[in-house]
Amino acid sequence: MAKAKKVKRSGADQRLEICLIIIMSIIGVIMLYPLLIVVSTSFSSASAVISGKVWLFPVDFSLEGYKAVFRTNDVLIGYRNSLFYMVVGTVINLFMTLITAYPLSRDDLVGQGIIMKLFTFTMIFGGGMIPNYLLMKDLGLLNTVWVMLIPGAISVYNMIITRTFIKSNIPKEMLEAAQIDGCSDIQYFIKMVLPLSGAVIAVITLYYAIGHWNAYFSAFMYLNDKELYPLQIFLKNILVSNQVEADMIVDEQVQSVEGIAEVLKYSLIVVAVVPVMIIYPFVQKHFVKGVMIGAVKG
């Protein structure tokens, strides 16, 4: 077997490549530096943070901030609620998206074009903030966990991606063969469509999970009970007010640490992004494939 010829690049191409690498490296450092500062500050002592000694690596390594995070009443409540909204909400989202996308991917669905137009219409036009609030009030969803789960039960954008993926990657002959063998639509959907749609399911799971974890505006609009607040509301209160009330921290020893509010802010930011950082590695290999196949074709 003949060896492939190695293409010799010109000096101009090599210089261009070196310049691009340098430029991208600089951009990468600029983007990573704020994250590094946040992480380093969260592992530094309160006195070092207040005096401004932290600029790259942790100074006077300390876990005071993380101890304060997990001994702060509001943070624990918010973390619990955000995990609940993310897990339950994502399950609801996946269920609604898949049972909607699959029928719309079938060419034999009566009125498919009209139904798709109605879904697309909702992406362009909306009632607005006040009508939405009045609707939630009339439905009795205000100040309940369901106001964080039901109104956004399906994303039309994610549904279209899923529909296009199913329509482009699962051949019609498979459905015909299944029908000849006596397979019902539900059996075909569960045993054939779902296993073959793993890539796009991983993508929309990531989209939905991150959306629920970062949910802020809906909670700000529709929730009044502190026991139902997600983590983002408490994070906003701590970062904007720039202080932590003494009754928020249950540990008296932590309350006595001077400047704990400064360290707590950075530790809370780190803790808030951990779930997303844990989820992403499991779905990143499907991410590009699912998005490109679902978005480019069809």
C-alpha cells in the first residue's frame, strides 16, 4: 500500500499558523483568567481576599468559604430546590419533547404542516410578561414548584432539532419492517426510535438541565416563598447586596470569621457551576453530532 504523500506547507502558511496559535492562546488566557481568579479566591483566607493579595493562585489556603456555603441556610435551600427543578424539570422536558417530535417526524401524520406552523408561531410571538403572570395566577401556579416546571415543559427549538434528527437518521424502511412484524407505534418508538436517538437526547438533556439550573427570572417573577427559591436567587442576593446576614449562617464559628462574606461569594459561584461541569463530560461526545445533524438537515 502506497504511503500518502506529505504535503509541504509554505513558510507563509507556517507563519500564519503560528500567529493564529498565539492569538488563540492569548484569547484563551483572557477567558480563563477570571475563572482562575474566582477559584483561587474561593480557596484563600478571608484576610487575604480583603487585602487584595489574591491575583493568580490561592493565598493562605483555606476552606472557610466552602464551610460557610454548606452551613448557610439559604444556600442549602437553594441547592436543594435547584437540584429538584433540574432533575424533575429535565425529565418532564425530555418526555414532552420526544412524544411531540416523533409524531411530527412521521410523513403520515395528518395536518403535520399546520401543527409545525403553530409551534413555530410561538417562537416568534408571545403574550408578554404581564399576560404570562396573569395566566400563572389564573392557573393557580403562583408560588408553587409547578410554576418552575410546567410553563417551560417543552422548548420548540429543541423539539425541532429532535424531530429533524429522527427524520434524517432513522430510515422509513425500519418503520415498514416493524409494522410488517406487527410492532405497534408505541413499541416502535420505545424499542427503535429512542435507542437510535441517543445523540440528540444527550444534547437536549444538556440544554434543558443547564436551563433549569440557571433558572432565575421565572423564580423572580412567580415565587414569593423563600423555601421554593432556586440557588440562583440566593446567589443574586448575596452578590448584589455584597453581604451575608448573620442569621443565614447556622454555624457560630463561621459567623465570627471576619470578611467571610467576600470568600463566600466566590465559593458559592464555584459550587453553583459544579453540577454543569459534572454533566458536560458525559454528553460532550454527542454534543456536536447531535446539534449538527439535527440543525443542518431538514
